[in-house]
Amino acid sequence: MGTLDEDIARHLEDAMASGELRSCAWFGKPLPDDEEWQATPPAFRMPFKVLKNAGYQPPEIALFHRRAQLAAQAAAAADEAERARLLAELGTLEQAIALRLEGMRLSERL
């Protein structure tokens, strides 16, 4: 019995040899960026991915999306007052995210 990496490599080689991968829409193209993956802190990527695949999206993911949205809006804001408001909201959200993630880290240690 091989390791998981060996099994995956064997399955990929079999699929390439049979031409199965050529029928995929993404064949020969770079994989699309996964913004959710990039916005999620590295320590939480795998657990959140498992939960997402099980049909449950942790509420923190929505916070990460909102953070990215606010940052983009602040960068694009033409009005200085609007930019300041968005940055203040972003700062508050960043604190809420940090507290929530720290609580998750601490609960894992108990």
C-alpha cells in the first residue's frame, strides 16, 4: 500500500495516459485563483475547506469576504470622507476577526 501522495500521483498518471484530463474545460489553462483560500489564514484553510465540502460555511468566511470587499471599496473610493469611513469600518472588522480567530486558537489549546 502506497502513501497518499503516491496514490494521487498514480491516479493522475493514469488519467493523463487515458486522455481523461484532456476533456476537462480547464485543460491546458492555469487554475483559477481561489479568493476564499487566499483570504483565509493558513492555519484555518484546511479545517474550513473540510467544513465547506461538508456543506457548512463557517461564519468567519463571510467576515473574510467582507474584509476583502471593504478593502477594495476603500482603495477605489474617490471621496476622502468615504475612504475614511470605509477604513474605519475595515479596522473595526479586522479587530473582530482577530478576536474571533484568537478565541478559536485558544479553544483548541484547552
